[in-house]
Amino acid sequence: MGELDRIVVVGASLAGLRSVATLRAEGFSGSITVIGDEPEMPYDRPPLSKEVMRGEHGPAEVRLAGADEHGAVWRLGSPAVTLDPVGKVVVTADGVETPYDGAVLATGSGTRSLPSFDPAAQNVHSVRKLDDALRLSATLSAETKLLIVGCGFVGIEVASSARSRGAQVTVVGLDPPVAPAGPLASAAAVRLLTEAGVRLHVGETVAEVEAAGSGYRVTLSGGAVVEADQVVVAVGSTPNVGWLAGAGLELGDGVECDETLRVAGVADVVAAGDIVRWPNPAFGGLVMRVEHWSNAVEQGVAAAKTLLAGAGATPFGSVPSFWSDHFGIRLQSVGLPRLATRFEVVAGDPDEGVFCAAAYAGETLVGGVAYGMPRPLVMIKVKLAKAGVALQPARS
């Protein structure tokens, strides 16, 4: 890899900002240009479905600190549409070309849509961007009839925030609530939702949608009919890699990277955050893509170091972790509990909704989950980090 004088960071995101800060901390004194599709400076996304939705935080409270401290040029409001790894240039939708000697790709992920609901409709919402959350928050009151399609972490957090505003909430999903955290967490989430007065339809999907006044009359696959004036579609996300089509990179469910987060086959391009698929050394080289806040922070730092280190870069191994706050309690997870074949309660009582459980694939510890019991979970993460997880490398 040649001399680095100009670095472009594509993605004015948490991962992108951490890359910028790390480049400067590691002594890089050349030019840094950050390209972002939104007009806002980087902001924190976890509060969108919580504090912003509850009307407690606005744009100023979620803005990430330090973005203006690193001498970077911020080109915001126009997304990158082309990466030319041969000519070493990034082109944005407004036609501006930004040449580079090294690049960090940190474009994050976007929400999936459903054919039943027009994503452009005023009363159909996703919760991925700040504008999304502010628009939805403005609709919530005791008169609001809110249908949430999707039982994942975002869907349950939105349900919690909407109920705190008095909204009438119905949640429908094929999978149990917070399914990636395992059956103990799902059972606890069902109790919380039910106790909060949320109408829950698990194992169902939307079968038919009819206009009803200014809202919708929705028939579910189980036959139930739901009247809704606002709809949130929270059925997962997809990595923002479409703009990389034609760049000659290995794409699919993300950007294929090596163990150091260098984009496969391109020496002067690295990636960080939601778009990265890499063989995680902490899990025996299992190829994975992780969409959590802590991963964006850690990979933003590691990718910047890899870019500066060249051939001497260090592999990035990580024990994934995440949290979700809803209905006054925090759900936390470490490792990959989705791989578990069994869970062993190590503290608390699942029947009381406060517990910590270790997750095993056979006899191998692969993760842990906790509702309201963070300390025992820390010990599980320490064990995972020290011992590593001997799993057969596989593409998943």
C-alpha cells in the first residue's frame, strides 16, 4: 500500500466518526473527508426508539460529541453512489468526486419494507433515522392506534415508548419477541408486553390491508382484524451496500472483509460497522455480520488502525454485545446466543423476569443473556473473551 495523504470515510455514522477520531489519535495528519447521506452530523441511534420516541430527547441530545474536533471535511446530505477502487475515487449523488489514498466504508444498514405498506405514506414509519423517530413521536398520544409489524428489539422498544405516551399498541410478528436472545428472554418480553397492555400476535403476519379513513384495516393471517392509524414496519435491516455494485467487491449480506477488516481483494479500503462480514477470530473464524452499537465503536477504531498499519495490521476479534431498554428493564446479551442449543440459568429466576443465563451450543459456551442482572453477564463475557469459542468456520 502506498503513501496515505488523503483518506475518505464513507458514512457519517458512529463507526465513521470513531474511525476519524482514531486516524487522528494514531498520528495521521493528512486530509480526511467524511461523506454522509443525511444532512445531520453523526448522532446516536439507540435513543431513537426510546428517548426520542418518548419526546425526551431532540436532535441536540442525540448528536455525538467530537465530530468537529478532528479537522475533517464533512460532505453531508448527498449519498455515495460509486466507489472506483482502481481510480481511487468516491462519487456522490450530486456528482462530486472525492479522490483518496485510503478509504473507510461505514455506510451502516437500512430498514426493510413490506409490500403491504407504502413506505412513502405519511402514516407508515420505520425507525432508522432521526427524522423517522421525530415524525413518529409527533403522532403518539392516547388516541393513537399503533400497529407494529415485527417483534425484534426495535419493535419492542417502540412498543414500550408508545405505551408510555398512552398509545394503543398492537404488535404482530412471525417470531417471538426478541427471538435472537433465546426463549428465556422471549418469554420475559411476552410478559412485559402483556402486562403493559400491548396486544400481541406471535406467529402471524399481515394478510390483507385496506384503507379505513385516514388509517388502515389490517387482517392478520390468524384472522384477527386490527384498526390502525399509524403503522411501524420493524422487520429487520439490510446492509447499505447497493452503492458498491460494480466496484468489483465481494458483496452479499454485507461487504466481505478479512480478519483485519480490510475489504477482500482491495489493500487500501477497510470497512466498519453494520456492513462488515468478517471471520471473527474470537469465534473460531466464524463469518458474521454484527449490527450492534458496541461493534460499530470497536470496528471503527480497528478499521482505522488497519488502514494505517498496512500489511502489519492486527486481526480483529470481538465478543458481540448489545442491550435493549424496554418497560423499565434492560435486556443484555453477549456472544452469540442465537447459536445456543440450551440455556443454563446462573442467577435470578426467569419466572420473576430478572435473571442471567449462559448459552451453550452442546457443551460450548457461546454467549449469555440477562434481564436486569448485568453483573453475572460480565463474567460470561470475560470467559468468552479469554477462552475464545471453538466453532467450525462457516459462512452464515
